[in-house]
Amino acid sequence: MKDFRSIMKLIIRIGIGLFFIVSAILKLLSLDQFELYIYSFNLFNLTLCALAARVIIACELFVGILLIIKVKYKMAWWFTLLMLIGFSLLLTYVIVFRDDTNCHCMGELVKMKPSVSLIKNLVCIALLFCIRNEEDYQFRGKTAALVGAILAAIVPPFALFPIDDVYSLFSKSELDYNETSFNALMADSIMQNVRIDDGNYIVGIVSTGCPYCKTSCLKMSEIVNYNHLDTSKIIYFVWGDSLSLRDFQAESKTEAFNYIFITGIQAIRISNGHFPTYLYLKDGEVVKTADLRLLTEKTIVNHLN
């Protein structure tokens, strides 16, 4: 009987540890959407939300590893409990005051309703109390294992997936686009009612079949909403059809933005095949370009204000 209890405790401990690690990895694989979900609460700017997303992922990786290898176990146990309580309180708020279809607890690949995630957390809390009195493993190299756990938690979210504001400091600051093709498009008769030659505008070249375009549009929508910017100053030249555009707009929350259909050839020529491509215009002249990673809150707000 004692051996059975020991085996069950081992299964529970490793199971909870693996669950936290898998949860962190799934968030990491859809990090842009996780950042924007945190941003949608309108508590902090996008940079702080990006930092918070990475801290959450790092914490999940860290406690998951510590639970499995049983190093600093008591600390890991309490930290895990506090995280689960904190997440549960947030989920309760979401269930009561919001209508979210996905709480992003398991990223975008495994969509989970807040109510389901809350039940999952309560089950984890109950199981956690079953392994409360476990002790650290005693083995050589515990310090090295702890250092390894810290590095394994910090490096993926912060070094492999740097915050956009940090990325933009070390990457190419401008994105190539085809000026001749863009000017030719603006001279076309279908663009006669598009007035972008007086004031500051942002033009996005996107495709309805491009997931990075959809993420960039969602990012733009959240930035505009948070900073109360004028949606008429943002125009999308979209490659696709009306049916796919409706789904695209709904998923990226950009129903309030202006979309103008262009052909695939035109879109590819202007963007040099790089989707999405954003052009910052001042009195009709392109003064800056960006893609998903270079599309930062600071540059958008500074340009449109």
C-alpha cells in the first residue's frame, strides 16, 4: 500500500510538472497572441505586456522543472500553488466580466474556454495538496541542476523570442518595398478615392491567407484601441476575396478599419513578397516601413499622433 501511494505521488508530481512545461511551450509557440491577450485587458502598454507574457512562461517552465527534479521542492510547491490561485482568480474575472472563447492557458494550438481552464486549475490545486510533504532529492550536482533549470526557463522566452522593441534595436530598421509598384498602384483608377496625401497614415499590405498578417492586424487593432487612435488613418490593401476577408476581419478584430482589395501580383510586387508590409506615410511620402516584428506601439502612436 505504501508503494502504491509512493507511485501515485510520483505520477502526480511529474504530471503537474509536465503540464506546466507543456503549457509554457504552447504559449511560447503562439507568443504574439498570448501577448495581445494580456494587452487586451488594457492594464499596461504592449511592451510591459510582452514582458509579463515572458515572465509567466519562464515561471511555468521553472516550477515545472523543479517539481520533476525535486530541487528546492518546498519553494516550487508554494510557488506553483500561488500561480494556480492567481490564474484561477483571473479566470474567474474573465468568466464573469468577459466573453473570451480562449483564455490562452494552452496557447492557440489547444484552445480552452476560461471555465474549462478554471476547473483544470482547481483539479491541479487538489492534486498539489496530495504531494505537499515531499522532500528534495539528494544527489550530486543539485546546484548545477538548479542553474540549468533557471537557464532553461529564461533563455527560450527572452533570448529565443525577444520582445519586439528589443528586436527592433538590433535588426534592420527598415523593410524593403517596391516604391515604383506602390506609386503605380496609387495612380490606378481604383485608388482615386483613397486620400493619403495629406497628413500621416499607415498602409498595410496583407493577405487573408497569411497568419502573420492576421496577427499583425490584431496587434494593430489592440494598439489602436488601447491608445484611442483614429482608425481612418490606417488603410489595408488586402489580397484575397470577400468571404475570406470577413473571417480575417473578425479574427483580427479589424471590422472598423478600411480594406481595399488589390490583386496578388500587386501585393507581391509592392511588398517584394514579404507579408505583412506596413508603410508609414507623411503627406503621401513613405517615411518608414515595418513588418510584424518592427510594428511597435511606440512607432505607431508617435506617427499617428
